[in-house]
Amino acid sequence: MRLSVPHLANALVHHNSRFQKFGRDAIVRLCEKKEFKDHFKKLIPYLPQDEHDALKKLMEEI
């Protein structure tokens, strides 16, 4: 299975807490590289509101 960046953002609001943790951990790992962190930040305005809020909060924590 191949995951894209928007899929990881969607995982942050998934009903299964294990999947939420997977998405969060994957995003944190990817954001160790500046280009991924920049990409996630640019993606925020284009996400549905719940994903927007979750990813924005995570980006502020990193």
C-alpha cells in the first residue's frame, strides 16, 4: 500500500486511535526533513476543516 501526504493528514482524524498514532508518527518522522515539513505546512489550507485543524496543531508542536 502506498500512502500519500494527504492520506497521512487524514489519518490524524481517523476513528481508530492506532491509525491516528501511525499518521502522527509518520508525519513527525517525515518532518525531520525540511522539504517535507514545508510541504505539510503548504498543504494545510487545502484540507477539510478537521484535518486542517489536526495538522496545524501537530505542525505547531513539532
